[in-house]
Amino acid sequence: MRKNKEKKDLMLEAELSEEVLDIPEEEIWTYRIDGLQTPRIVDKSIKTRTKVIIVFVLVIAIALSVFFSIYALINEEYEYKQLSNGWEFVKYSNPGQVTEVNVDFAFGDKSKPVTEIHEYAFNCDEKIVTINIGKDIRKIDGKSFYSCWNLENIFVDDDNPYYCDINGVLYNKELTEIIYYPSAHNLYLTREAGYKLDFPEDGSISNDDFCSGVKLLDKCVSEGITPEKLEGEEATLYRKLTILMGDFDWKTFIGDYNQKVGVYVLPSTVTEIGKLAFAYSDITEIYLPAGLKSIGTLGFFKAEKLREIYSYTCENVIADTDWNAVASFSSVYRSLPDTLEFIGSDAFTYDRGITYMYIPSSVREIGHHAFFNMAYKSGNEIEGLAKMNVQQDEASFSSEAKIGDSWLPKLDAGLFKKDVEVVYSSKREMVR
């Protein structure tokens, strides 16, 4: 009995250990040991083939994964939606370094024309410099290009019956509405004026640095300071400007810039400034035509370098938008035109460079926070928009115009904020 028990124990131990015996393949079917399961074969050639197959499968899997990832990325760059009359350009996702985008046909298929551009389609893109609009697009939301910080131009196909551009600025075809003035259009105009701008690829000098440098040179002119005498952060900023532009005469440059880049003239046919049309722009002076009726919501939002708003009348149609057009005006007066009826919410928010604002009696509605944060205290002095001039008397203005909440700039006054002074029954300041 003991021998049988020992034999069974040995058999059980061998079975549990799944012992591997190195037995030639040709003998495997005749070789047996009582109590042991059929032994597994150790065949080096089979193991090698197995490894090769596994590696091959892994390589194929990785290759397919990379392929489909790239394919998905390419297809996700453009997002479209089919409409009854064409295709809507819904969203653009920049894969990295794309600076120019064409919006004309969905998926590059000429049988699928793009007819609409969705709101925020290019939202917050930091790389795109140029957008080309195709001939079939008939609807563009004013918020389509919101926060495209380096967008210099929007060009429209000449055959488009709904939209056009004037030197890279987007208008409707009839030139009755300005849709969008690109945020970095000033860079394009600076180059057009003959100045070379080579921004480093490492991002060490940005458009913001350039615009701040221009503002700094304005300060030097007004205060009679030479840039070489600047210190601290201002000196660093000026050095960046010299690196960007090379050897340049700063006085000549700032004069050219403010005249050829900073001044913008709206064509005399324009009656509407669209939503966000001049948001974040770097214009310093703008001329509005008699006939303008509406300034859209956020129309001049954070146009922080804007110093002067002028209105003009003319005998002939004005189509030029640069400073040369000013000579042909019949009359020029400060601030908003006498034909204006609507001022949208946050229309001039944060525009602290403006020191004079006149509300004509034609205005019937002012949105909430329309002139928010346009005034501030510097020491004991009030800077920016220290007071608001209104043509109507207080009673008429209050009863006839629809006024939104907090429409006036507010100033800190100890424990609370107070509105800036409103001068009713005011007379407008003329220029010529």
C-alpha cells in the first residue's frame, strides 16, 4: 500500500508541475511514461516562427494605428455640415502650422460648394494669417473669426455676389456693412508701407510686442523722450522692436505708422458696423461716414489704441479706406455721426485711449456696458473718457432713448463706484 501511495504522489507531483521533457519530435507518439500526461514539445524553430509572427502583427497594428490617426487628423482639420443649398463650414482645427486657409469646397470636392461659414469657425486660432473666401459663400457670421490673433487678411473671390474685401478687410458686396477688420491687419499694412517684419520662429517677439512697441514710440514723441534713454521693461521692449525691424529711424517710422497704418476710413456707403467688426484692432483713428446707423455689439471691443473717432460728410462717394481719402471730405467733426441710431452692448468697452464722446440726438438705443471701463484714475487725475457729452437735454434723452444697464463708464470713489459726468444739451466739437 505504501509503494502504491508513493507512486500516486509522484504521479500527482509530475502532473501538477507539467514537466517539460526535451524529446525528439519523431519519437513523441511512442514515448510514454505511466502516470504522466503527454509531454509538451520544445521546438526552437516553432518558437522562432511564433516570435516573428507576433512582431509582424505588432508592426502592422502600429502602422495601421498611425495611418488612421493621421487620416483622422486630416479629416478633423475641416468640419462641414450639409445644407439644402450647399455646405456649411462649421469648424477649422489647425493641425499645427497652417497659415493660409481656403474656404470654397467641402472636402476639396468642387461639386460641394461651401455657402455658409458658421459662428466661431476659426475661434482662437493663433497661426492663420490669410483666409480666402470662395465665390459661393452667401452667409458669414460676424463671430466666425473671433480671436484669430495673427489674422492679417480676408480675401474674397471677385465673383462672389454677396461679399467682397477692400485690401483684406471684409465687407458685404454693396459696401453697406463692414463685417470684419482682421485683428493683425496692422502687420500687413506695416509691410505695405515698406517696413520688413521678421518675427522669430521661437515666438520670442510677438505681435503684441510690436503693437506695444508702437505705443511706446508714441509716448516718446509726446513726452520728448529718445528711446535710447528708456529703462527697465520699456528698454527691453524697444530692443525687441529693433531686433524685429533692424536699423530704422524711429521718428520716421512712428509718423508713417500712425498715418498709413493707424488711420482707417469707412467708405461713405457704409450704414452698419457689424458685431466684433473692429474688436482688438490696432487702429488709432477712424472716420465714420454720415449715413452710419448702427454699431454692432462689441463693435470696437478692446480697440485699446483707438484715440479719435471722427465723422465726415462728402459730396462724392468715398471708397478709399486709407488716410488719403481725408482730403476729399467736405466736413469733419469729432465723435459719432448725426445719423447713428443704435450702439450695441460693449461697443467701446476698454477703449481707454478715447477722450471725447458725443451722443447725437439720433441715437435711439444704447446697449448695456456700451462704454464700460473707458475711464480710470491715474493718481488724482481722471484719464480716458472723463465725461460723456449728450446732445439732448436730460429729460428728452431719458424718455426717447432706450438705455442699457451700466452704459456709462464708472470710476472708483472709495467704497463705491460712480458714473462719469454726463453733460446734457452739449454742442459737438468740429474739426473743419
